[in-house]
Amino acid sequence: MAKPQTAARPVTVGELKSIVEASLAGGAKAKSLVLQLTLRDAALVKRSPLFAESDIRFADGAMKVLGVRTTIGEVAESSLVDASSLPK
């Protein structure tokens, strides 16, 4: 009998922060990125001690993490994507 497939381990809040920091350090502009968060990960990011108060901002009805715009609840798995790859 074949083993049932297991889902990949979800990305952690610490990994999300590292991914964003690495992209920005690599020369990506915050305006060209979107951090897509699950509802669960958005709640964890807001409460995480890994993020300083200045790392998370709310303005114009949107949340920005490390200067990167976020979308919340529109994905099954959190990830950092190029803003130009998203539908307008």
C-alpha cells in the first residue's frame, strides 16, 4: 500500500522575515514585492517578537511588513512574490 502524500511543512514566521530581508538585501525594491499571507500567518506576524514595532505598519487600509505590501487571506500558503505577477 502506498504512503499517503503529506503536505509540505508551512513556512514559519521567522522564515518569512528572512525571505523578505534577503530579497531586500539582494536589491529588490519593497514596492516591487508583495507578501501574500494566510490569515493564520498574518495573525502570527502581528504577534511575533521577531518583528519590531517599526517593522509592521498599517496605512491606507493595508499592512506593510518591512516596507513590503501584504495581501491577507487570499492564498493557501504564505509567500513573497513579484508584484508584477499579480493580476491587476
